[in-house]
Amino acid sequence: MEVNQKPHKLTTFEKLSEALQEQVKLVYSEGFADSLIEYKGKDGAKVFALRFETDDTVYLIKMSGKRAEQIILDDDDFDEDGNLTKIAKQLYGEKYSDKDYLSDYNDFEFNDEED
């Protein structure tokens, strides 16, 4: 069994670089709220976060369900149904096509064909 030795970084969505924010949106193109994980913080309190893994780091992006929904509502890359727009999906898919770790996500599927 291989042990994951990547560093874990607890952060917020707003503190991520623009590139990482775009990649997170691409992977979680149907919103963040349903993908939040729950764990106990240092003080034993419940903490919710979105997990995002790159080649060298595991990010735990701390947010509540309500905050996850608000991020999507406030972001023009998402439509009124809370899904990443086709334009944003195509743009980010092309922009980050060299990031092999994005294909590790089961829900991620980039299709550059027109509908």
C-alpha cells in the first residue's frame, strides 16, 4: 500500500491562486456543496472542506455548505442552476489540459466537442 506523502494545506477558496480556483471549478463543475467532506478540527469542532489534490499538494478548502452555495451564486462562471457554463468549462479545460491530476477526478470529463 502506497502512503500519500503530499503536504496538506488548509485554506479558503479566496486564498487560492486564480489558476487553482479555475481548476477547482472545472473539477467541481456542478457546485461545491455536495462534495464537502466533514472532519474534526484541532479543537474537536466539525469542519467542512472541499478536497482538491494536485501533483504536489492536497488542499482542504474550508467552507460551510452555505458558503459553498454563495461562492457559486456570486461567480459568473456558473449558470443560474449552479453549473459551470459551457464557455468556462471549455476555456478552463483547454487552459489546464496539461494538468494530468485533473483527470484523476471521477466527475471530471472535458469534452471539446460542440453540443
